[in-house]
Amino acid sequence: MADQRFPRAARLLAKRDFDAAFEAASRFRSAHFRVNVRATGAPARLGLAIAKRVVALASARNRIKRHAREVFRPLRAELAGHDIVVSVHASPVALDGAALKRELETLFRRSVAR
């Protein structure tokens, strides 16, 4: 079974890491999400940038973040060597949890397949 933890080392926390991912990254889009992926030699790290202007309710933003982390955890070994930043460009509030996870998983796998 894959490691299901989300330790501090698996998170993008510093502004400079987010900036580097936004500047030097490959960009991938789906119907609701935008993913910036930067190749690194380190284990996979996830950053979440869910804008309040796109998803107004804090509970909805937290739901999206929770689902993104749930999708990332089992794929972490597969995504190794990449920093991934997830942002929202169209509100996915109407999606149920399964559809949200499917869209994110497809986007994560597509982004590192290149």
C-alpha cells in the first residue's frame, strides 16, 4: 500500500518555490483546474493556490484542497521528481467528490507523463 501521509516535505510552502513552479513550469489544464509542473530531482511536492475570487466560500476551497491532497498521496511515488501547483480557473463547486478526484488524477498523471 502506498504511503498515505502528507508530510511537510511533500508540501510547497515557500513563496520562492511557488514562484519557481509558476515561472519554469509546464502548464496543463482541464475543465476546472490548471496545474503547473516543474521538474526537480527531489521527491514530489504539492502546492495549492485556490483563489478566493474563483471559489468564494472557504468551505468549498477547503473541499477542493482536501480532494487534491487525497489524489496526490497515493500518486506521490509516481509523481516523484516534480513540484506540482494546482490552481482553479473555473469553479468546480458543482462537481461531486468522485468527479473532482477523477479530473485531478487525470490531470496529475497527464502532467508527469511527458
